[in-house]
Amino acid sequence: MRLGAWRRNDVIVPPFACVSLVECRERVELTPLYWYREFVAYGKFDATAVGPALKSPLRPSFDALMASKSVWVVTAWRRFEDGREEDLRTHCLGAGSTEADAKKTLSDELRFLSGSREDSEGLLGCFAATDEDRAYVETRFPSVIRPPESGSIDEQDRYQSLLRVMAGLQPKTVELIYKADTAPDTRSREAFEKRAVEIFFAELAHFWTDDLVKRWLQSNPMGIEGVRLFGRVLDRPKLKLDAIDYELALNWLKRKYNLLTAAELSHAVYKATGKRIKPTALKKRRERMGLTTKRPPGPRPRSEG
């Protein structure tokens, strides 16, 4: 679960604007989203001011070697809605570098920041990407699933079924998302979205550490409703998503479950989740979720075998 922007080993929890349904590589989750802008700049600095960290064993040698020398530095950073800033990358060019070298590095950084999600995912395939690298792409380019305004009934069914599944873990958050989706104006929608951030945090009380709770509340303070809900959640057993419902909603279209017979769907769900469920029971479950099959009743004709 993504909580904010990562810097080294510390998590930054900025103020969040809303909670949205977000599709990651192999899962869908409710995720709070924040507003930010990215900046890039370059300049010339005293080398000893931008070298290795003060406690680094390389620091004494670096200071002796680079004394009284200047280097060009290109840095990229992120500014959140509340004015707080987070360093993204800093490039310290060599002692013999020129302003032209700095401008080229600046141009490369700007090209990277202005690229698309597809561009960033393509870069991940060029090196041994870590989970943190992939999480950075997902955080920077969240695949938000919004209610379809028109068009495919399948996509509308999928959106509604995903929210129904997530309601098993975060019912009040989902209720507020429904209200935001149907709000009559922007102001009302934003009010529901801000409340959803507070309730999202409270409904996942079991998942946070003490340190993360403190950091969250510094940027996203809770009102009385949120505090009360937080306490009630802690007093109850931890909720879990239903694995079968989640698999159906997540992959109904992606794995073409809507084209399978009842028996085939039962086998596919068992293969994906390790849980057996009879075709008749599965039919009732997906109908309750609002998922419409494209397969006619009865066994698959031999001509399709």
C-alpha cells in the first residue's frame, strides 16, 4: 500500500486531496492521492557543500581533494500543496564540467520528468529495476479508475464491483467515494473527498505503526468522527478482502472471465485463489457483485472446444 512519497528510508506523508481507486500492476486498491509539482534547477556551488554526507568515510578525502573548487549541480525536487519539499535527484558534475554540461543534464532531467508513464515503464526494462523503482512509477503516474461517464456497460460494472469489494475492508470510505462521484458540484465533491481521506486512515487503523500515525496526523489531522472510528476499528478484528470477490472484480474483463461457462469460471477462480466454489454459488456471487456474463447458459458447444 502506497502511503506517500519515499525519500531514502523515510516516508513523507503530505496532505492528501482525495482517495481514489487505483490500478497497480497486479492489484487494485483504494489510495489517497496528493497534489504536487516537480521542479529542476542548476547552479554552481562550493564542492565541499555538495559532496558526500558529513558522516561518510569518504568525506575527509573529498574535502582535501576538492578544497576551494566549485562544481555544477543539477537538482530535481517535488513541492507539495502545503509548501513542503522533497528531494528527488541531485547530479553533482565533475570538477572540470562546464555550464553547457549542466544545461545538458538539466535538459535530460526535464525530459525524464515530462515523460509519460509508458516512457518510465520502458526505462524500467533497461536495468535491474527494484520494487522501489516500480513503486516510484506507480506513485508518479497513478492509474486512477474513475466512474465511466458513458460507453461500455462492462466498464461501469467493473467499477461498481471493485468498489463493492473494497467496501468489505473500508465501507465508510467507499460510501464517501460514491457520494463524491454523484456530488452536484465541485465544492461538494471536494468536501466528500477530503472526508474520505480521514475515514480511509481510520478504517485501516490496524495497519499503521505508531510513527506513521504521528506523521500522518501532522499533515492530515482528524476530526471527532475520524478519531472515534479509529478507536472502534482498533477494538475490532482486522478486516480482510474476500479473495474470490477480489479476483472476480479485478480480472473479470482482463482474464475474460465474462466469456467462461460457470464450470470454467469455477476452475479458473480455484486456480487463481486456491479456493474452491461451486459454479452455482459462484453465479450467485458474481450476480450480487453486478458482473454480467457474455456466455449463454449451459455447457460450451463442442464446436468451441
